[in-house]
Amino acid sequence: MKAKILDGKKIAKEIKEKLAGEIEALYNSSGIVPGLAVVIAGADDASLVYVDMKEKACTAVGMYSKSFRLPSTVTQSEILNIIDQLNHDEQIHGILIQLPLPEGIDEKVISNRIHPEKDIDGFHPVNNGKLFLGEDSLAPCTPLGIIELIKHTGIDISGKHAVVIGRSNIVGKPAGMLLLRENATVTLCHSKTKDLTSILKSADIIVSAAGIPNLVRGDMIKEDAIVIDAGTRVVDNKLVGDVNYNEAVMAASWITPVPGGVGPMTIAMLLQNTLKAALKK
Ligand code: GUN
């Protein structure tokens, strides 16, 4: 084994400890307790577990958390009403609507109803636009966590060739924008990309968010590249990434495990975004 492990669990813990201190300082100076509202509707077990983790992380750092567990029969207008209330709730600085939502509910309409200043998921077009323009904004949590992990290596991102695989609005596209903001030369690959191998071969940083197990093999990785695996597929009840870990670990300089790499960072960034939203108040 050659690569060093980017331990997302440990790094996320350190970030959460730092946030807890900042939250306490905010309370001592202003009496404000950052508050996060989580809305989940007709969820499967995996989503419920994930939302529980988000709530526990919230209270562990000293934030206020409020949750709405709604049945799968909930209507779009009922969810919109809850968002309207939360948009005006002084105790709430961040609103998270767990996706996916039950069939028949338009996720775009729901996400767009959240006030951009409370959009700690960074899904609102106003925040997407600011990210595109390189302005300060609430950016999506998984890409923020990816940047933190890369910075943790101590290797300067500026001027590096970063290849992102996947063009989702939640991970791939915003990860590309954040890497660009760090002055990387960014290539965004997707399902129609021709000859992924030759592109990856020139990558100093690989961020894979395709959801295709074994997509990134060891012989596609340039010697000493940083490999961030943001793939999330459940196979035989186990979470698996996009990267063939056993092969990649022999070529890369740094690598994230799955689980325990990008996942824990997403929650830490959710808390960081909620504090950021509260500080803006
Ligand atoms: N479902 C899976 N990941 C996410 C996320 O980051 N935010 C929300 N709101 N829902 C999700």
C-alpha cells in the first residue's frame, strides 16, 4: 500500500470541534443559537438513518435542531407551507429538505421555495448563480467537504489538473466550480465523455461522483494523484464508491475510503453552512 488515507471521519470530527467553539462564542456574544430544520417525507430507512445522523451532529455541536417527519401521503402544498413558516422562523437559520421526496412532489419547486439565506444545502438557483460567479454563497455540502479533504493533504490545488467525474447539480458541477475557485484547471467528465482513461491519466486530482462501482481502476490513475471517491452505491447492503480502492491505493498519493471519506465531511459542512447562515443574521 502506498497512498495515505484521507480519514474523513477524523477530519470531520476536528471540524465539528472547531465549530462547537465558534457556536459557543456566538452564543456568548449575541445569545444566538444556530438552528437547523430538517424536513423528511415518506422516507426509506437509509434516508431516516442519514437524517438522524444530521440531527445528532447538530445537537452535539450545540445547535438547535427541529425536525418534521412527514408521511409519504404529504402534499406539495403542505411542504411548501412548512417551508414558508420556517423561512420566517427566527430560531431557524438553515432549512434542509431531505431528498428524494415522495413521487408527485416537484423537488425543484420545493428547493426554490427555501429562502436563499437559509438554503444550507446550496441548492437554490441564487446560491448556484453566486457559486458560478465566484461570489460568496452557501455551496452544496458534499463538494465543500471534498475541497476540505483535498486541502488537508497540504498539496496546493492552484494550477493542478482536477478531473471531476459526474455532472450532477449536487456534487459534480459544484465541485468543478469550487475547484476552479481554487485555481485548478478543471475537466468535467460524464457518461458521454470519450476516453475517460486518457483524461484521468493527466489528472493531479480525481474527484469521482458517478455512482458507478469500479469505474476508476488503478491503471487509470497518474502516479501520486489525489483520489477523492464521492460515489455512493449500495451493493449487498454495503456502501461502495466509484474507485477500485485496492488498485488505486497502489498508485495514488492520497485516497479517501468508502465509507469514512467524503460522507462524514458532508455532515460537517452542513453544520458549517448553518453556522455561516446564522452569522449572516
Ligand atoms: N439526499 C442525499 N444527499 C442529500 C443532501 O446532501 N441534501 C439533501 N437535502 N438531501 C440529500
